[in-house]
Amino acid sequence: MAELEKEKEIEKSERSKIRESIKLRKEKEKVGAFEKPTVECPECGSRSLVQDYERAELVCNDCGLVVDSEFIDQGPEWRAFDHDQRMKRSRVGAPMTYTIHDKGLSTMIDWRNRDSYGKSISSKSRAQLYRLRKWQRRIRVSNATERNLAFALSELDRMASALGLSRNVRETAAVVYRKAVDMNLIRGRSIEGVAASALYAACRQCNVPRTLDEIAEVSRVSRKEIGRTYRFISRELGLKLMPTSPIDYIPRFCSGLNLHGEVQSKAVEILRQAAEKELTSGRGPTGVAAAAIYISSILCGERRTQREVAEVAGVTEVTIRNRYKELAEQLDIEIIL
Amino acid sequence: MNIIATTPAPHYRKAKPLAALLKVYKGLNTLNSVVIIMSEIYDPKKTIKIENVVASTAIGTSLDLPKITLQLDGADYNKERFPGVVYRTKEPKTAALIFGSGKIVCTGAKSIDDVHNGLKKVFSELKSMGVDVMDNPEIIVQNIVASADLGAVLNLNAIAIGLGLENIEYEPEQFPGLVYRIAEPKVVMLLFGSGKLVVTGGKKTADADAAVDKIVEELDGLGLL
């Protein structure tokens, strides 16, 4: 228990460090005074700066000014010319990840029958090695919790791949799922259901919300079950997720409809106004987003039919019609079809 | 001197009641005319309406359900669908679920009196069939569902943040209402964008009043009403 606590503590402190560094970077970007000199020559304003690793100098390619010197080369001290050499010289493994049940830290006996000198192993001990390999693989999953995690995380990865979600969403989903396991929330619920709702929560945490329908399509459980489990774990874990904003859906739906950026920004603008007039409260975000896209596509002369928009957004045409009437009326948008 | 007496027109209820009224009559409120607003400030507590009361009781003996179904007029018993007899009373309009263990649940009543009257009817029906019903079985109210109207449109997003995301549940994708659970009285409230709300989980009629009082106070404090 104490170890777990410690681990959590470390996790927390690491996260806060990362958060701080992000904050710092953002501040820097705001001030713009720290990073710019390294990309722009202070003398001639040229942007073509060259790092000379032999002399450890940052040199302006146009005027020859040495901008920085004795900088640290953070790369490896060895060189490799092909994959084999790289594999041989690299002393580290893959980075730690939450998406593998043992965080990718356990050892694996690889499939090559070669010893540490690169010599092939005699046929006598090959059978033994085969057995060792098998048991090593089995022993990686030590207890029921691990087995649960192994299954759930592979399921998470499968769903994330099917949805084309990025690395950080997968990591977040894995962290959410691990937290749920730590708090014994899985008991009485299906692993698939909790995994799917962890993914749904992670998408929202990363501001790339997917609808429940989209998640349900790639998972083995129903939309209802995912919604229920999501509500449960978000309450128990205190995820404190804001209700999704329709604006978050706009880019995805627009690209799904092959609409230009102009239509996108118009739709976002409509939604901003709608939010100000409290037209979005109690309405499904996807429906509102779909209606805004429908209106802006007409306004920008790139009309998409209600059916096309409905198809992409996963709502019905009736919903779009209702939302679109509300929006048009309340925001004084004249639409000539 | 003109005296104008008025009650608020229904559509002003949706806006902030008193303020809206004063604005409308400001033009008239000159030296020689006095505006008397007959109705007091809009009170959401007056709109509370009990929609459903659920109560349970036990008659103390086990029952032979198939036999009862045959004898009771209009009783419904389908073992595959539901393990109890569904018996609907007309006056008051309630539905009694009679189980084999002798426990009875009464739902659909609009008031606590209706529950008692409905169950009394069921008891007398059973007695006339020769079932020995306990004298005055204890009737326990399990749940009261009430609806009310706050009289102003609500910005649920703002309320979600105002009440604290850990205390509420608001998933417009799944349900248009905002779910707010409070401990004292222990009820669950569903707030809707139209300003209507549902209070459920209370055991007394006073619980709904207290809950509406509380939400009005909290929303007023947040400046969201």
C-alpha cells in the first residue's frame, strides 16, 4: 500500500513538473524574448542559423556571427549507420508508457537464438531457451490485476487505433483506467465497458471529444453502457470534465464534409454567439455543432444538405432542423436557400 | 390620479419577474399614476406539484398470485415479465404491485392521501377474497417525485461550473438535464434549460420545498437566476 502511495506521489510530482514546464514554455512564448534569439540572428535578423557540433557553436549562415558557443550536445555519444548498429549501441529501451500493463519495464527474451556475443546458440540449449522464453512471457503477467490490465490496455489500444487517436490520448486513457483499477471500480462492471469509457473520458480531457456513438462503434459494448460507466467513473475519480463544447467538434465534422477553413471559422463564430445567448444549454453538443456547420456552409456558398451533415455528425436531420431554426431565429441569420 | 392594478402577464414569468414588470410600467409611473402590482414576486415554491408517490407495505401473509389474478378484476400477472400482480385502482388512480411474499408497492399516486386510499382499496379487495390482511399494515412512503418551475431560463453550463463540477452531473450528449445531488434533504434534482426542475428521492412533501428553497438560494447566490 505504502509503495503504491509512493508511486502515486511520484506520478503526481512528475505530472506537476510537466505541467509547470508547459506553463513556463507558454509564458516564454508570450514574452517571446527567450526562444527567439536562438532562431533569429540578433545582428542581421537572418533565420538560417547553423549548429556546428564540432566547435559547439551556433553560427549565423548569412553574416557569420557566432550566436552561441559551448552548447551541450544532447544526442548520443555514439554513432550508428544502420538499424543493426543502432540496436547494438543503444543502451536504453523504449520509453516508459502507461499503455502497457507493466509500463514497458519488464524484460523480454527476444526471438533471436543468439547469445550476448552474437553467436548462435547450440541446438541443445535451444529447447531450453524456448521454454525460458515461454515462461518469461507468462510470468510477465503476475496476478489477476495485471491480467486485467493487460487485457484492458490492449483493448484500449485496439479502440484507439480504430479511431485513429493520438499517443497522448492513449496514455491519458491508460492512466484513467489504471486509476479506476486502483480504486476498485472495475468490480461489477465489464472490462470492455470501463476501457471504452476511459477512452471517452481521455478524449474529452485532451479536448478532442469523440461522441459516445463513435466509441460504441469500435467497442464491444453498447453506447448506453459506456455512458453509464463513464458517469460512474468520472464521479468516483473526480475527473471534473467540463461538458463538451460544440466548438470542439467543428474541425472534425468540417473535414469530414470536405469544407473549407472559412466555413469552419464561420461555424465557430456562430457557436460563440449561440453560447452567449444561452442557446446551447441542455442541447446535445453534436446537434448544435451540426446545425452551425449547416448554416455556415450555406452562408459561405458551399452548401451541404442536412442529410450529409447529419451523417457526419451522427445526429438526425430533425435535430439539425430544430437546432438550425433556433439558431437562425435567435441570431438573426437570414438564410436564402 | 390613475391607479393601474395588474398581475404579471404569463410571458414575463420567464424573465426576472419583478424587474421586468417595473421596467414595463416605468413609463406610467409618473406623478399622477401609481402602479400596484397585484401579485407578489414570482415564487417557484408555488409551482411545486407532486407528480408521483411510491409507498410500500406488507400484509403479513404470503399470497397465491395466480389465484388472486383470477379473482381480482383487471389484475395483470405475467410471470415472465414481472414477478408480481399489477392491480390498477381507478379512484384514486394508482397501481399496486402485489408480490407473492405479501409485500405490496403502490405507485402512481399524486399525493400521500391517495397512496393510503389506494392501498386501503387493495386491502379491502383482498379481505373480501378471504385473504387475512393484517390490521392497519404500516405504509411507508419510499419516494416522492415533484416538479417545479424556476420561472427563468437557466444557463446549465454556467450552473455546472457554479455548483462545482464534482457535485453535479451534466452530460448534454446523454441527457439534457443537469443532475444535482444534495445531502440535506437527501434528494436528487434535475434542472433543465427551460427553468423547470424535478425533485426526486424525497420521503416527505417538505423535502421538495426545502430542495427548491435551497436551489433558488444557491442560484441566486451565483447570480444565475
